[in-house]
Amino acid sequence: MARATASAAIDLAPHGIRVNCIGPGAIDTRDGSLEPLHVVSH
């Protein structure tokens, strides 16, 4: 996914279009443990 995003960003940059990539998954914390990604609803 990251390589496809980078390729799209390079192709679209001359047109002033920015490309972002968001990949769900575990988050590496400062203490080295992995915490699952979760969404908090209010």
C-alpha cells in the first residue's frame, strides 16, 4: 500500500495533488508493547 501511495504521489505532484496513506493495525508504543488500534466514540 505504501509503495502504491508513493507512486501516486509522484505522479500527481505536478498537478498540485497530495496523496496520503492510512493503514490500520497495531501501534508500537514507547515501552515496546503493541496495542491494537481502536476508535473511541463520544
